[in-house]
Amino acid sequence: MRRAALLALAAGIALALPAAAWAHAVLLRTIPVASRTINAAPPEIRLTYSEPTEPRFAIVSVTDATGRQVTAGEPRGAPGDPNTLVTPLRRVPEGWYLVFWRVISADGHPVRGAFTFAVGPNPGPPPQFRVPSLSETATTTQLLIARWVVFLSLFAALGLFTLRAVIARPVARLVSGTSLRPLSIALGVALGIALVAIPVYVVLATAQFSLRSAFDLGALLPVARASSFGRDFLDLELVLGLFAVAAAASLVVDRPERPQRSVVEILALTAALGAGAATLAIPGLAGHAGQRSPRGLALPLDALHLAAGSIWLGGLIGLVVFWLSVGLKGRIAALAVVVPRFSAVAFGAVLALIGSGIGQSLLELPTLGSLWQTSYGKALVAKIVLLATALVLAAVNLARTKPRLQAAGVRPSLGPGAALLLRRLVQGEIVFVAGALFAAAVLTSLAPPASALARVKNIAARVGPGPVTKVIEKDPYRVRVTVSPNRAAVQNAFSVTVTKNGQPVRGAQVVTRFDMLDMEMGTQSYRFRESRPGSFSKSAPALVMVGHWALQFEVTVPGERPFVVTLLDRASG
């Protein structure tokens, strides 16, 4: 019992660390350069990202101070450079312009941003642009439910096949009157649901990403494979169909009443298991693991995690189906054969879950504080609780029901109570594991914690939303930081005033870093200019998205060691 409890605790922690990555299209370069003034009107806007983006899902808007659109066409890919989008412009007069962009990352997450530039030589002061919402998520109710149904049915199908073809097979030979047909029927139902749910999910996701109605199939179907996300999920549909054919062939030729499999049965089973393994490899390509470096480690860990989860959840569903389908007369004897065999396999699956979970955690979480500092981490905590509860029920089953079923041959009075307890505990496990799978659907729809969290240390203050004025004591210095208006995608004025014993510190060097903490983005760094004695300032649209930012001001006083003032800022829209 103690070993089972420790295993449950360890697995609960490890399983809470699913496959994920910093899989978002990060804007690396812009032409014109953000917040700069150029002398001649540009013929186009060029946006270069960290990964290829599909132009048919991209939005690039360029507006002047009055809100007038100055683009001359839709975004298109740059010849020979799939990471760059090119948007043609009309001839734009002198003045300031706002560029708003929206693209879909390879893992299906929408990413938005904005910046400004000016056409000179006398563009005037930057206006107060009306910026579209910069916050967007793939975590919509429709997509979450659809994604959950896809993986619930997929896990159930793969786990049911493993239970039927490998684990429960001997019971037909050892216990007279038992049949594996109900398990085969349940497998067919799960496969049917999965084969319908996958294309429905692709249509809903494509509608969300292309900002169209889900009923506009004429427009959606031609572009469903335009994104790598859509292609991978449609490939999943194809491979799952092949698995369905291979599994059906394997079950048709299978003769469970024989103690030994024939060569044909072995070949058919091997083909079906291989198709199942291929099915489990594809979701990682469509999600975070496919974009995470090193992919050679992230993808196998993801596939192993999914395989172990499938064996666990699908096997539990199969146990309930088997319990309900076997008659009262042979139920105890049949369960006494199946449950110990499933327990041994499930134990190995839990160990695989622990190992893959630990490996994924080393790739993903930048800090332990990510668990309570980010939305991703909070969803992760919910998954931990659900899985821990399921594993407690599994531990009770392992410690109590399994030994009682095995002893029922000698003491028949133990059998009925053990069988009833088994069904109740297994049904409870299914509920909590299915709930954890829904939490995993939420996790895969959220941006994972940014690696910048690991670099943010010794936070002096939390500020925002709204204008910032904060005084920080750094013996023997006093640092006053102001940010105005502290809004995303507009020109913000940053100022740092350094004094010592009430006197301004002249000639210091102030360099700042801006790191987005809600998703992985490039770091922006600026050197401030000394505008007056002891006061250093810079104006820039550095806060390009709504959300939480780490503002790190490194101050180097001549002849002294540098020190850093870190603020955790929340920029509004």
C-alpha cells in the first residue's frame, strides 16, 4: 500500500508535465524597422517570423492616424523565404502608421502584435492609435470540447485494442462462456467517434484561425491543409483509418481459443500495433512537441506519454465494458484472469508516464514558479489534482481488489464484493482521468510559460496596468522609474532617474531589457539617453502585446559595479 501511494504521488507530479514547447511564431524583423522614421515611403511591409506562416491565415493591417487603410493587397509569402510575409502598400504620405499583424503558429496558436513607424522627414509627434485587441487564444469552448473528444476517443480506441488483443485474450480460453466480442464492439464505437471528431475539429479550428463561419465549408475545406496544424491532424485521420483497417484485420484472424498465435495472427497484430504507434506519433507534430528543440527528444517523449495514457484510460474503459458484458456466473473467474494481467501492464504504463513526464518537465518549465504565475501553470495544477485523485483510486484497486479477486478461487465469498468495488473504483478513475485529459486539452491550447521567466529574478515591484511611477531603493542609490502610458503597441515613454544622497548621478549607463512573460517572444533591448543630469529616457513601442512584461533596468555608474532593477509590469490594451 505504501509503495502504491508513493508511486501514485510520483506519477501525479510527473504526469502533470505534458508535452509542450515555446511553439509560437515570434516576429524577428520588420521592414520598415519598428518605431523608426524613414525618409521615403516604403512600397511594402515585410515581416519575418521565427517559423513559416501561412499567408491565407495571416492578417496585416497598416493604417494612418485617421484609421485609413493603406495596404494595396493581401499578405503573401516572400519568394524563397517561407518565414517572411510581404504586404504591398499604396503610396503613403508623410506621417505615422500603425502596423497590426495576426498569424497562426505551426502548433495552431494565434499570435498578434503591432508596431508603429513614421515616414519623414517631418512626421510630427506620434498619434494615439486605436489598436485592435492584442490578446487572443485557441482556448475557445468549441475548440476545447472538440479537442477533448478527439483525444478521449483516440485514447479509448488504442487502449481498448491493447486490452482486447493482448491483455484479455487468454480469458476466452481459460474461462468458459466468456466472449471478447463486447470489447471489439466498444473498439469499433471509439474508432468511429474518433474518425468523425478529427475532421470536425479541423473544420472548427480552421474557421477560428481564418475568422470564418464553421458552416462556410466551401471556403474552409480548400484551406484546411494550408497550415501545418491542419495538415498534421488530417494526416492523423488518415493514419487512424489505416489503424482501424489493421485492427479489424487482426481481430478477424485472431483465434483466442488457441494457446499459441499463428504466423498470420502475429503478423496482423504487429501491423495493427505499428499503425497504433504511428497514430500516437502524429499529435506531437501538430502540437508543441513538434516545435520544441530538441525535436528528437521532445517527439519520442510525447509519443510515449500518449501511449501510456492510452493504455491506462482505454484499459479502464475496457474493464468496465468487460465487467458489464460477462454474466454473473463467470464474472469473478474472468476478472481474476483479466485484472491481474491489466494491473501488470498498467503498472508499466504508469512508470512510462512518470519517466516521460519528468523528461518533458526538463524541456518545458523554466521555473517552478511558472505553476502559479501563469495561466498555463494554473491549468497544470488542476491536472495534477485530477490525476493524483485517479492514482489514489488506482492504488486502492492494486492493493485491495486485485488480491481479493485472485483469492476468490479459494474463498468464493470474497469475489462479489471485490468485483463490485473494482467497478466503482474503475468508474471513478475513468471520470478523473477523462477530466485530466480535458485539462490537457486546455494546456495544449495555452501558450506555455516563456523561457524569460527563468531570467527574471529579484523583482523589486509589481506595477500596472496604467502609468507607472515607482521608486526603488538600491543602497546607496535611489532609482525612480516611470512608464507612460504603459499601453501595448503604442509609443511609451520610459524614464529612469538615479540619485545618490539626494544628488543626481551623472554619466551612468542605463540599458534595459523587455521580456514578454505570457508567451515566448524575442527580447527587446534599448540603451537610454541621459536627457538631463541623473535622468535617462527612451521612447519606443517596446510593449508590443497586452500582458505581463519583465522590465529590467541595468544601471552602470562610472567606477562602480552595475546593478539591476526589475519590475513586473502589466501592460493594458
